[in-house]
Amino acid sequence: MFILDRIEGQTAVLENENREIIDVSIKRLSPKAVIGGVYHYIDGKYCLNTGETDQRKKRIHEKMKKIFKQ
């Protein structure tokens, strides 16, 4: 599993489960790159997993609500 941290020019900066940073060509990402999206490496490409991305965003949102007591 990888998280898309940012895009710098033609380079995607991904973070893996061990918090290691890797740089890959944006050509190896799904066409709709999503910052903070969850990606899986399949057949030489990094494919966006929309279900896991949505779950991750919900978890982060709930944590932020607790922190700021909204």
C-alpha cells in the first residue's frame, strides 16, 4: 500500500507502509491522481483504490472532529 503525498512536476512522491518515501513517474499512476489517495502496485503501475481512499479520509475526518471537538 502506498499513499500519494504530492506531485512534483512529472514525479509522484509516494509513502509506503514503513513510512519510506519513493519517487515514481506520474505516468505509472492511475489517470486520476488523488493526493492522499491509497495506491496498490499492480503489474508495474500504481492503481488508486477508491474504497480504501474513502475509508482513510473518513477516519482522518473523525479524528479531526475529536481533536477539535466539533
